Amino acid sequence: MRLVQVADGAQITLDQFGSGFGTATETLPVAGSLFRLGWYRASVIGPMSTLQLAGVTGIGILIAVLGLLVTRRSRDQLVTEPGPAEQRESGPAPAAIEPREAREPEPEREPENKATTASANKSAARGQGTEVLDPDTLEPPIETGPMAEEDAGAGFEDAPILGEEPMTADGEMRRENTDQRSYDAPELGQAASAPEQHKPEQPRQDEADHPEAGEDDEFLFDPDAPEDDHNEISQMLRSLVEEDKGGADAPTPAAASNEAGPADATESAPEAAEPDQAPAPVVPPASIFRAYDIRGVVGDTLNADIAEAIGRAIGSEARSRSLNRIAVARDGRLSGAEMLTSLTRGLMAAGVDVIDVGAVPTPVLYYAAQELGGGSGVMVTGSHNPPDYNGFKIVLGGETLSGDSITALHTRLAEGNLESGKGHVSQQRITVQYIERIGTDIQLERPLKVVADCGNGIAGAVAPRLLEAIGAEVIPLYAEVDGTFPNHHPDPGDPKTLEDLRLCVRNFNADVGVAFDGDGDRLGVVAPDGEIIYPDRLMMLFARDVLSRNPGQPIIFDVKCSSLLAGEIEDAGGKPIMARTGHSFIKEQLKRDRAPLAGEMSGHFFFAERWYGFDDGMYAACRLLEILAADTRAPGQILASLPKAHSTPELKVEMKEGEPHPFVEEFARSIDFEGATINDIDGVRADFEDGFGLVRASNTTPVLVVRFEGTDKDALARIQKMFRDAMLKVNPALKLPF
């Protein structure tokens, strides 16, 4: 038999009689203490005599009685010592018990070890390693209040008020559903307006200052505890009471708010502007309102105030069209979060409800606009521009704003023709739905190995997953989103940015390589042998596929595309239509002519057959892989069979801001190309029997865009010389790349 004490789950043997203690030991708890009696049944039944058994039993009973006496004496001693409250009720204490002097509590300070409980402090002061009394018999009142949070590391002065919902640092409720949050949910505001329901019951003033002593708090007011121990515990209790009373040093509860915290901790949620408090917005420079979007240099022509003003103008325009809901998103640029927050604040100030779909490629925002925003959306993106650029692509009610509609937004701000209201903002994640929607429509008939160069743009967060979802074997390249674009500029229209992709396609023996721009709405393609397949040749492949199911339909392409494309469209049974360059202009023409397909030399592809008609580089990549996988020929053979001429890529001539458009106007007046057909829908395109030449002003950056094509090298050189001479005649200082 043995006598053991239980401490922290371990059994300490205090005394032992006999031997044979092993796994067969049985124990009996001694009520009111940490002692337990243990014995080995075989020893009791075996050699132990009746006299020995009686002696051991007597010792056990004696120990149990002693344990009960110790427990009762300790409790009686605590109960008989009067607390301050009892002294007030029953008069002065007997002379034998000298009351402690009232001491002013020290200023509240952060406990040095937040994980230390009051009971642990007491044990440390006494220098005791274990407790004799069973703590399970005690029920300290603070274990159900805010002090219970002490073991989690929270300081007493920061102890949270317990309630049904967790709270954010600013006093707002934090929801568990991160997929969709409303910053302005009415029921949230109601909950926040009644914070007292989350507070524990407050004691009376006299009880708060001098809690009664009793068996439930004996470890707090043990007469043997040091004076400092009492003072520290009383300060803790006083801190909690003052917190409940709204003391000066307690955290002030946040005022009732209709907005929940943002999902991204790095961003602060915009507040809805009161109708009578919306300040007059700044008027942005007119130069950032371009032909088919708004775009400027952050810190120069674009900042947070300008973004908010633009949001106010867009919201006012939406209200004038009876549109009250807009989806918004941003790409991976470093300024994107600030621009999106400011844009959202401006939209809300105009009385528009905002659906924030987060950091996603532009096509995902367009998809969200169709599915969630009633056809309206604003994308914060600098597209393929350098990292310090940012801007806004705008769709209202299914119409992509361009030209005069963009200029009208600036006019609204200049004239102060703005709506006021109080919109709400919610968050919705839709990327998975976007991938599933495409994956249910496109599945490859055979697996293809594809290298996907995302250029550190936002497409890296979606494109590899999407291509895998349709059955491709994907080798991602630069898929980490980085707004500084450290590896190469995210412009698949520039052959220099495709060098790494060409190398990877050859080294990995891939079937094809695809590249995306900064916001994922443009596509570049590399054949297995490393040849760049320019977008006008891809349009030949897409047109054949679409027209096989939609014969006689119009196919739209921009002025930069090859003259061979029109013939291929006609041969496939379609009607070729040349349009002005620009995604907004192309979409407008696509809608007007009800065309199933459109494309630009820059890599924008618009599928209205089986898709929504907006430009989507990632979806275009899926359609390309679908065509290649359905053909029995190798992908390299299919791409090599596409007609091609001797041509240049898009060449850019740098100029100062504001110079390109006047130059093109002067160039158009000065030229006299013999035997050429002039097309001036976008710049100047001169078509000859054996090729064409083009010069136009970019609508996104201050550059001239030129391109040339010839049926042979001689024709190409002749057309280039004609344009070089004419351009230098207008401006001899130009540095031409051809």
C-alpha cells in the first residue's frame, strides 16, 4: 500500500508499505485533498495478515480524517476573517484582528508575463511548487469573466468583452464568413448599437471596490499572502470593474457602425459618406481621360483623391442610367489597394452599392460584372503599362465607356454635376466560379503540355489553375504576383518579353507557350519551335473554328492586323470587318454587328460565341488549346500552317505627352502615296497590292505605333522607306526604329 499526492496530473508517492507496486495498482481518492491511497490487490490478498490489513486500513482512515480537518480549518479561517464589506456592516473588527490600511492602487501597467494567472502569482510569492488543496473544488468567479482570457496572453487592461460575436480591434464585429461580407449590413449596425449586452453583470459599487471574502475567492484573500499580492489582485479586479463602467483608462467601445472590417488586413475598408457630408471632389487633369479608359502615373497625374473623385463621377453616371450596383477589382500593382479603396469610397458617396471581388485579372472582373453587378464594373489596372501607371477600365450596364463617354466623366467633375448618397460595399470571391464556368465548357480531347508566362502579373493567381482545370499539363513561369514586374515587362506584344517563354518551351518540349499581360486580358503565343505566333495569325485559327459553327457571320479585327486575315475570313465563310484599335471600340462594334468573334493585334480576343464577348486572354488560351487538342496533327504543325507574310511586330516611336495625335493629323495631310488605299479610321493605314503600312497614336502611352507588311522582303522594305521619309518630313527629330 502507498500514500500518494496528485499534482498537475502526476502522482508523487509520500509513503509506501510492502512491495509489488506495478501496473496493477489501484487507488482511492481521499475526499477534499490531493491524497490518494493505492494498493496492489495481489499483496493484500496474498501474504498480508488480517492484523496488517486492519493496521493499514486504520492508517488510511486516520489520514483521510486529517485531510478533512485541514480542509475545514483552512476554510473556517478564511470565513472568520472579516473583509472590508463585513466591517462596514458589523462594526469595528475585534482588536485581535488588525485591519489592513487602505492603499491607493498603483497606476495600471502591462503585466510582465501575461500568461501568469492570479493563483500562479500567489504560488510564486510563497515559493511553493504544489498546492495541497484540490483546485477542482474551487470555483473562482473570474474564470467566467474577462480575466479568464489572461491565460491566452491578453493583458487585464485589454481584456475583451465576451459576447456572441468576436470583435475587431476597432470595436466592430468580425464575421466568420470571409467569402462575402457587407461593410454596411443593417443587422450589424443594430448589434453594434447595444454593446452593453456583451458585458458581464456589473457588481455594486461597494462590492466592486471591496469584494467579499468567501470560499470561492479564498486564493485571492488568503491572510498569509504577501501584501503586494493582495494589491496586485485588487488592481486587476479594479481594472476589470472600471472597464465595465467605461472608466477613463478603459478602451472606448466603437460607435455603432454599419460596416464590417475588410478581409485584407493591409487595407482599411472605406466608410460610406453621409449625403450631406460628401466633400467636393478634386478635378483630375484632363490628360488621364483617354480614348477607352482612364490611365495616369501614380503620384503625378493620379493619386488617392483623384481616384475617389473618379469614383464619384462614375457613380453619378451610373445613377443617371438607373444603375445602383457596380463590381470593382484591382490587379497586382503596388498602388492598386489604395486606388481601389479610394474608388470605392467615391462610388459609395454617389449612392452606389459596391461589390468588391478583390485582386483578380480584368476578365474575372468582367465576369463578376455580368454575374453580380448587373453588367457594371470598374477595374483598377495599369494593364501592360510600366509599374508606376494605374488606371480604370469602366463598364456600365454592359457598355464599355470610351471616347465621349470617358470625357463626360471629366466634365461632370469640372461642373460639379455629381450625385450624393450612401452606398454600401460587400465582398464576393468569384474566381472559383469563373474557373468552373470555363471548365464545364472546355475540356481538352488530349492532354497538352503548356508553359504559361504570367509576367508576375495578376494572371498568375488564376491562369495556371484555369489551364489545369481544362486538362492541360501546366509549367508556370513567373506566376508569382509582383507589382514591380521584376523579370520582364508584362507586355506579350513586345517580342523581347517573350524570350524566356521561347526558351522554356523549347527546353521543356512543350506543345505550346502562352503569355499574359499585367491584368490578364491579352494573350501571346509561342510555337513549340520558339516561333512567335502573332495575334492576327491566331485570329485566322479562331475564325475558322467559330465560322465552322456560325457561317456567314462577321468577324472583327483592328487596323494593325495583317491584310491576309481578311482573305482567310472570307475563305472560311465569314465577313471581315476592320475596326478602330482599342478594347472598348472593338466591344462596341462586336455588340453592334452581333459578331461571334473579334481580335486585336495587341492580343485582345473577344469571344461572343460560348462566352460573354469581353476581352479575355485566359479564356482565349483555353480556346486555343481546345482547337489544338481536337486536331490529329501536332500543335506545331497546326500553327506552322497558318498563312504569314513578311511583317514587323508593333514598333513604337517615343514622343512627349500630347505630341502623338497632332503628329498623326499632320502626317495624314502631308502624305501622297501612289497606288495606296488610305484608311483613316484609326491613324493612317496605307494598303498596297503587296502589303501595307500603318502609323497611329497610342491611346495609352505617348508613343506612335507603326507596323509594316509585305508579300516579300523587297515589298516590305519599299513600304517602310515610304513611311520613313514621310514621317521625318513632318518631324525630322524622330528616332525611328525601322
